[in-house]
Amino acid sequence: MNGLLLRDLRLRLGQREVLAGVTFGLHPGELVLLAGRNGAGKSTLLRLAIGAAGADAGEVRLHDRPVHGWPSLARARELAFVPQEAESAFEFRGRDLVTMGRHPHRRRGAPLQPDDFAAVDRALAAVDATAFADRRVTTLSGGELRRIAVARALATEAPLLLLDEPTSNLDLEHALRLAHLLRQLAAAGRGVLVASHDLNLLAPFASRVVLLHEGRVFADAPAEAALSPANIAAVFGVQSGSASGFFPRDFRL
């Protein structure tokens, strides 16, 4: 399989079975929304997917090879990741952090090349971060730092992009711009997997929605089917239907 395949992943943390046989794939050209309650295992699953942790059972395959069988730099050229927490305590400039996304493409100690500078500039522009790229990250707001974190992953130019709550701390405009950007990346052939609670914003852009519940994939289908009222009630314990008041609004750029 070209892309990413998570097959029968099982993981127990202490007395709790976090993952109880999770299987789904991410193909080039699709944007997949991963959703579920707090503690459903979304962040854990992303860490397994990028090879940062191992499962008790099951496997993750990247382009039909075990993800742990890839040399680290080669794997980083294929998989870029935006973690849920993107804080930095060091006095880096935003541009310095984004430039780290070019590390998988460079030999140790090799100077940056024109292609590297161009990739960094494109990534900063894509998330509207050019204006504050040369500020120290300790002076940035949470939303600005979040955009730098996304730009760092974009600068890698990996064909597969995994993001954990990428719209957290973003204002409405930039959250919406990011949703459009992720769909554009998928349309251009990248595989994009987004773990998020922001169903109203991201589900309309997704090719599929994967719902995690009680350690398993409860649904894996286009948004309207995966987020049916019955599924929402079963997974989140709330009722859903057409808006009955002022919210939600149909926001557009």
C-alpha cells in the first residue's frame, strides 16, 4: 500500500486498554479527520503512526514497509508531524524552528541550500507567518506559535502529513485558512491525517472521518455517514441535528 496503514494496533497503558485493535489507512490524495472523546487514543495513535512509540501488538506500515524498518531520516522525509503541544522554551526565531523541518534533507553539517530557503519561505507564507518569522518564539502568542509548528512540518515537504489538534489557539480566520490549506495539500496528492475535536470546521473538508471509541474504530466513512446522529450519540453522548439557533454559522473566507 502506498501511504500509511495501521493494522490491528493494540496498546495497554497500566490497567487501561487504550487501543483494542485499530485498523485504518491513509492514502495519498485524501484528508482524514480522526475524532473521538478525550482519552480515546488519538494522540497515542499518531505517535504510533510516526514510529515515535511502539504498540503491544499490530503493525504500522509506511509505503508497505514496517515504519520502524525505515532509517530515521528517510522516514522523516516521508512523514511530517505536528504535535499537540508546540511550545519552545529556547530563544529560537520562528524561522529557525521552521528551518529544522529541512533537517531530513541535509547531510550532517551541510549548509542550507537555495531549495531549503525556498521551502521555508513557502511554508511560512502558507500559514501566514512571514510577518513574525524573525521574532523570538518566546514572544509569540499561542496561535502564532501554532502556525510556526505547522510551517515546520510543511517545510519538510513530506508526502504524508499528520497533525494533532492543529487549530488549537488559532483565531477563526487562520483556523479556516488552515482547513483550506490541508484540503489543497490533499488535492495535490498528499495524505493528510488530522486529529481534532473541531468537527464543525474540519469535517466538511475531510475525505473521510475515522471515529475512535473504546479503543476501536467505531466508524470510517465519509463525514455525513460517520457523523450521523446515531454515531454522535454513541461516541460523544450528545444529540445532533440541524442548527436550531444562531450557531453554528457558515463561515467562509
